[in-house]
Amino acid sequence: MSRKPKKGYFVKGHFVAEGSELDQELKLAMKWGQSTSKTDAKRESEELQELGEALLTLRSDLFKPLPLTDKLAEALADAKRITNFEGKRRQMQFIGKLMRLQDPETLDAVRHALELQRLGHSYDTEQLHLAEQWRDRLIDNDDAVQEWIAQHPGTDIQQLRALVRQARKDAPPPDKAAVSQGLAPRQGRAYREIFQLVKATLKSEASPDDTSEEDHDE
């Protein structure tokens, strides 16, 4: 049975299959040569190399669904293993070249995944700061305890009040010398447990699906 002929064209006597790496390189060269200036082409090349470098920092759950070519995925994996500075630099240049061969839909997916990760980190930081503020207010003020209970009725009230009482007992006396040096006093276990309780409550009530948070202990 005869094989179905591949679609393509000839360039200087050489057959170029449609969709092949050479086909993409030729189309890219044509695009840069006809529709963009050298300055624009250089700027686009640098932007895509930076995008490729950013892929090395992407969380695995956001990286795996990306429709990257096998060659690019392998190049990124190799880049993570290379520790030599010059070798790393050459590998990133290679990745930049492969990024220029990705279709626009893939590049859009990469940008979207990186934005999701950035927003996730911003959300985590905001939530941690909010939990820290609530912890300090709960320990300092009984009115804050009542306010928390009113806003979060699912809280174990007895546990919270017991932790607050213990944290107040454990609170170290103010050390003016340490404060002047910017050193935080060492806190007891109840202080940390209040933070974990508050953080878990805030996360369970309002946490986007795409965030990834590590435990934060103080």
C-alpha cells in the first residue's frame, strides 16, 4: 500500500514538510523579514527568551497542561539540571530559539499560566498578612475575639479563647533593647497556633482554586 504523500514545498531543491521545524523557521524568518523591523524582531526574540526563562519557575501543576513541543519541554528539563554558568547561558539561548517556534496559542497559554502563578503568590501574601493582623488583634483585644466569632461562626470558640488566654500568659515582657534593634521577641506555642487557626479559617472560606500555599510558621 502506497504511503500518503506529505504536504510541503521545495526550497532550493530541498523538500520542506508543512509543520516541520524547518517550515516554522522559514515562516518565522519570512515574518521578521517582511512584516517587522530588525529592532522589532530583536525585541520579540528577547521577550520570548525571557518567557522561556520564566517557564523554569512555573509550578508543575501549571506547567504540565501546557501544549509545549517535546523538544522545548526536554530543553527546559535539561536547563534545570545545568549548573555551569556558560552552559546555562547557551541552553537558555537554545530555549529562546525554540520559543520562537511555538504557535501563538501556546505562547498565550504560557503567559496565562505565569499570570495565574503571579496572582496566586499575591493572594497568598495578602492572606498571610491578614492572618498575622487578626492574630495580633485577637491577643491584644477581647473585642477582636467577639468580632472574629461573629464573622466566623464556625470557629471552635472554646479552643480560640483558650489559645488567646495562653498566648497572653506566654507573652514575653517588652525588651526595649531588642525592640530598638528590630528583634522580635520569641513567642510561645499558643501564639503560633492562633495564627494557624486563623489562616486555616480564612483559607477554607475564601481561597481561589489556583493558589498554592506553603505552611507559614512564626
